[in-house]
Amino acid sequence: MLRERTHTGAPSWAWMRRLAGLAAWGVLVGAIAVGAAAEQASPRQAHSDVELIQEIDLEDFGSSTGLRLGDLTGDGRLDFALAQHENQNVTCITAMDFMGEILWQEGTPDRSNISTHHDLPIQIYDLTGDGANEVIYITDGRIRVRAGATGALLKEGELPAANANDAITLADLAGNGRAEEILVKDRYNQIWALGRDFEVLWTFRSPGNIAHFPWPHDITGDGHDEVLIGPFALDRDGVELWFAEDFPEDRHSDGTAVGDVTGDGQVEIAIASCNPEVVLVDREGALLWKNDVRHAQHAIIGDFRPDLPGLEVAVLDRDTDRSAQGEDAIIIYGADGETLWHEERMDEGTGRWLSVITQVPPDWDGEAGDLILGYRRGGALPPTLYDGHGRVVAEFPFPNPGPSSLAQHGDILGDGRREIVVWDGRLLQIYTNAAKPAGERAETREPDKRLYNYTHYIGMP
């Protein structure tokens, strides 16, 4: 049953009281960041003034990996959709604007349905092409599309299989210039492509293992998205183009990233394997380089070192020791596969093998070079922005930075400044860089592929 609600629960700090204290809080945040990172501070830290601009109590409708960002109201700002679940079956969706006002809610919130360790099948995107975003999700064996602003049910259809509820990806298979097809999958073996009316266009079943999240990208330059699903590249009709050279058939990909790493004008694909290796292949699947690690969990591509040719590949090397003593590490490789930086963690505490990393464009501070956002780091480490040398640019002092907290980034206000969103099942905070002047807020925004194809298994551009 659909219920329209207004946010009536009191935030952990009252909003008016927060406004009065934001300036002081910004000073405190800056002091924490500088003090915690004094020995490894980046020169870019001088251009970061971390400021808390919003804090929302998520009451009983909080979510873990089921939070999505997108403009639901059409005002140019990013809003939130939060999904709860039982065994990846979405049980409740809460749509909320930047101020924490609930736009609509479908289902009954339940705190016991917050926790996840995987993707949830929900995205925000204008699937109908009417200029307004919808919330697309899977529940009870059906895929549903609701109007972002009101929650009105616009269309629904049956899944091709009951277990095709591991993730949702939007792709431009038809080559119409916008993503109009839907990819759904089971956990490890099969993927289906659906048309706008949810009819099955094709399916592909791996003889071994595939990946957590498919990534659509026109790697051939023919105007149609191909589908990168772990070590496989599929054409628009679901036919296998190639299997990545030297990739074990019994292993799946934990993360995939696409970019022109070598600077030759063609894209390359970085694949983080749960096998102990990370590989870079060309657009035909030929191996360019391979590096052995313990467990490659996330791979991201960016211009982290603008002083070097090409792009860099950053990898999260997850420890195989999942005890309190386990610890992961961020590694940055040059375009040629040589190690540029290998993190050596000096912090203590538990949960230090669960980190996630994602690439952040340089519009956080306007300085040269992409940044790396690391979060869920365990121990006492807060979500942190690192430069291409592994030095701390900014820290975000979320009250509970442990394994249950996650982070996202985007231009939330639509004013040309990038914000960092940190949340767990109970609290959501938004931080901005007060040192960067805000631009004029745009009333509308172009679709952001990283946001409408958001995945817990970060690594996509």
C-alpha cells in the first residue's frame, strides 16, 4: 500500500539548532582532518574546508546498500530513495528529498530489514522518457516503476526468473542515445536483457561464473552498448565477444572499470577478481598486464597522477584474513601496471578488511587530479579522500565510521560543488567543501550513469 508521508521525526539535532552551529562544526571538522592526517597530509588539504550541511535521522526506514541518489522532484537537486529487503526482495521504499522530507513510502519499514552485504535491485532513472525520473525496483518476482515525485505506479511486469533480482542495470543496447533496456541477473550465473515493457530480449548463462554487476559501455564504437559482465564481453544481442585472456573460468569479478588507461584513444578494462589478481585487458580482451594480490575487491580508473602519462588503476586489496586482525590495502598502479603506491595500514581495530573505494572527480576542490574516496575502512578511520600519492585530502567524521557505514558522492545541490554523503541504517550526513565557491544552481541535470547504475561493488566510472 502506498502512503504519502511527511518527515515528522525529530533529527538527531534539530534543524534550526544545526544551522546555528554549522560554522563551528566546520571549524571542528577541519581541525579533526588536519590533526588526524598531519603526517600524511596532501597539499590539496589546504583547499578543503569540510562542512556538514545536512544531517537526517533515518528513523525506521534506513537502508544500507539500498540507498540511491537521483533528482526525484525535478528541481535540479539530488534526492534519496532508500530500500529495505528480505533476501534481496525489496520490502519497503522510502523516497526523501534533500531536506529529509518524505515524498512517499511503499511498504512497511522495519529496522530488521536494513542490513545487506550485496546489491539491491533498485535504481533511479527516467525509464519512460518523459523527462522525470522514476524509481525502478524488484519485489515479489516483479519489476516495478514508480513516479519519483509521487510514488504512483506507472508500470510493472514479471521477472524472467524468480531469482533474477540481484541487481538492475540500465543500458543502451538499441543505440538510441539513451539507456532504454534493462539488465537483471541472478547472483553468479545468468543475466537477462529486457525491453522497456520487460520482454526478454536475450539471456546469457555463464559456464562458470560471471560478476556482481554488469557494466554497459560502447567498447567497439558502433553506437550500441556492449555488456561487460566479469571476464565476458557480450554484444548488444547477448552474444559473447570475448572472455578476458588469462582469467580463471571458475572465478567471478568483484569490480569492473572502463577507461582509456594507456592514452591510445581506445578503452581498456580493469577487472578485480576474487582470484588473487587484478588484470587490465584491451577492448578485445587481450591481456595488457596482471598483478597478483590477496583478493582484488574493487578496481577504479582515474587520472590520480596527472604528472604521469595515461590513467591509473586503483585497487582495493582485501585481506583473506577476515578476523579482527585482518587488514586491507589500497594500491595504485600506473598505466603500465607498475605499483605507484601500496598502502601500509598503521591503524588498529576490527573490520579493517572491508573497505570500499571509488573515484571522485577533481571538482571536489578544483585542483588537478582525480581523488579516491575510501570508506567502511574499519578501525577508527573515517571516510577519507586520498590523492594519487595516498595522502589525505579530507576526512569526514561520521559518528560511526565502522563496517556498517557507507559513502557516496555527487553534486547534491546542483551548484557545481561535489558533496560527500555518508550514512548507515540510522543516520545520513552530507558534507561539502566550503572552500570552493558554489556556482549557479541548475534547474535540471543530465543523467549521470554512475548514479543511475549505482552498485555496492564500486568500480564503475
